[in-house]
Amino acid sequence: MAILRRGGVQGACPSNHSASSGQLRISRRPPSHRPKQGAVDVASLREFEPWLGIRFSKRYWDKILGGSVSIMSESSLPVSSAEVISARKHDHLEMARADTSQNRRSPGWEDVYLIPMALPELSPADVNLSAQLAGFSLALPIVLVGMTGGHPASAEINAALGEAAVALGIPVGVGSQRAALVAPELAGTFAAIRIRAKEAIVFGNIGAVQLVAQGDRPPLSVTDVARAIEMVRADALAVHLNVVQELLQPEGDRNVGPLLPALAALVKSCPVPVIVKETGAGIDRRSAELLVSTGIAAIDVGGAGGTSFARIEATRSGKERLLDLFGDWGIPTVASVLECSGLGVPVVATGGVRSGLDTAKALAVGATAVGLGRAALLAAEHGGAPSVIALVEEMAAELRLAMVLCGAATPTHLHRSPPVLAGFTAAWATQRCLARGGPAGPLQ
């Protein structure tokens, strides 16, 4: 275990190094340089290696900086398992930055019409934006959802997101921790979220497909799950569903059948609350009912309309036909919130949330909070924690304005004022017999 210091604050970060005392003290601060797209240099990335306890080969960095990292062919693979996984995480991070990673379908906000109140009978100062999610108290109904980790450049991003989360009083997540479970030397890229955020509400992250055997690879054990939780000192564990991503990923997992009993067993043994999230394809009502039956604490719909990992994986595979057919697969975010609402667990609306007005609409159709992924990631990359804080505070101001205009003093009050649904979302709700925020039945 390495003890890292940054600005006088200590944080624990797993490391392969050891000393006679059992700890290695690294007094050097991590660099303040934040890599930007197209502006990464080997010196800045090399600076992170002692901080993270990682040393990558020159061949690896040459491929990263040359933009030639690919795991499509054996000849292009880096030389260690850590580098193989890190290369894939680099691909994901690079592609998530690009607009081409976004689902071409709308999340559905334009179909939700909030009801304006000519006499709202409250002022902005009367609005309380706090919320409760899976037993946690949030200052704002916003979550910085997990998107990255497993690549050196992601360490500073996670550190910035953690710092912002503490300042804002909201939860923050990391990307899939499988990378660090397979290659422990990558654990520091995830643990970095705690470097400036000892008091943050942190969500760990593993994949549902990792809970079942994949060929010769056994499922994650109770010990593996405990390692993931301890790695980031997680307050809750997010389990992501990403079937379409796995099936389009050239090296993806294919055994996606027995996920429900494996998830139920995890919930029973897990020492922290379990939140199930999709990664861009949304969650339907039947699946939501089955998930709730396992005892999960919350659902993050991860709806279509934001970042599409189906598009990212189809692009990585170079299969244009699959990109055209399945790149925009999924249930739009608003429709998925309707699918998942009213089942007794809080719902997080992630997928194409870009403003406080989007947030207000999500709350009105049944969400407890919204999730910010790509927008927060880009803000962290380009301006660190201050940029993330500015982004969220701007959204909070917009949400407060929308709530005043609707006469809603709290997010719960906003939910109690049913919006008018139009267009695709109204048709979806009608044909699926979904009630806004209630059990399946006639559209209300």
C-alpha cells in the first residue's frame, strides 16, 4: 500500500511497491498538467507513473502518443496484461470525447412539457434541491457517474471528479474496475478518486457479466468484490449492464444468460448497497422488476441519447454494418425512466442530460436524480475540479429556476406535478401501458 501526498493530504493508493515498514511514502505531488485531446506528451504521462505505482513500456507510450493503439490484432498488443487493458481503456476515453460517440437518438427531453405556474407562490430562495438516493443524502439531485479508470490519464480525471463531488455534496463513481482486478498495478487510476475526496460518496463499479463464468475465466469471487470496494473505499457498488456493448466488443464477454441469479447472490453478500446501471441502452420494465426483486438499492437507467458504448465498440471493431444496425440500440432515457419508475426503488436518469431543464424534466417523469457522464468527464479533463463544479452549479441554477416556474419547492413536489408528454415518448408510454411514476397501467 502506498501513501500518496498531494497538497499535504494523504490518501491510500494500492501499489506493487513495498518497503521495510510495509508502506512506501511518495512525497512527490502528482502533476497539475491535465491532458487534453491532441495535446498529450510522453513527459506529462510519465510523471504519473511513480504516483500510480505503474511503469509502462516505451512501446506502449509510443503507441498511445502515435494514436496507433489497437487491440484488434495480435501484432498491435502491448506487452503486458496491464497494457492490454489500459490500451482498451485509452480507446474508450478517446472515443467518448468525440461527438461520434453520442447516440443519434434523442433522449426525449423535447417530448416532456412541464406545467408553468403563473402564480408559483415561492421564490428561488424557497427551493430546496436536496435529495435522498439509496440511503445517501445529496445536496443536489445529481450524480457524477463512473466512466473512466484503468489508464494513466484517467487518474487525474478521477481525482478531479472526486474533488468536485466533495465540494458539491453529490456522489461520484468510477469506471469499470475489472481492469484493476485483472491487473492490480492499474488500481491507482481508480483509487485516485479518493486522493482529494476522503469524505465523498463514492460508487465502485463492476460488470454484471463478470459475475458469471466466461469460458475458462471464473466469475468474480466474494474476495474480488471486496477488493473492488476497498480499492476506492466505496460507499455503494454499481453493477453495470452492458450486453450490447459486450456482444459488439471484439474481445467482449459472450455468456450473458445467467446474470440475474448471480446478481441476486451479490446483493445478498455485498457489504454496501448495490445500484444497477445500464451503459447507454436503457432498462425495460420487465428487467427492472426482476432487478428490484434481487434487493438492489437503486436503478440508473443509462438510457439511449447520450454516450453509446455500442457505437464505440462497433467503431473499434471496424464493422460498419454493425455500427449502422446497433450503434443506436436502446430505450431513450425518458422512456426508460417511465419503464423503471414506481417499483419502490429510486431511479437515476443518465443519458443525454445536458442542462438543469433536462434535470427538471427527468425529476418530473419519475427520476430521483440525474447522472452526468461525458459532460463531467470533459469538464474534468479541460479544467479540473473547478470546471466540474462550475458545470454542476450552472445546472443547479437552471434547475432552481425551472422549479420556481413550476411552483415546486422540492424535487418531490416537481414529481407530483405531472408533465404533458408528446411525440415519441407519449406514443411509447401509451403502447407500453406505462403510468408516469406508477405501476404499469393506463397512461396518467
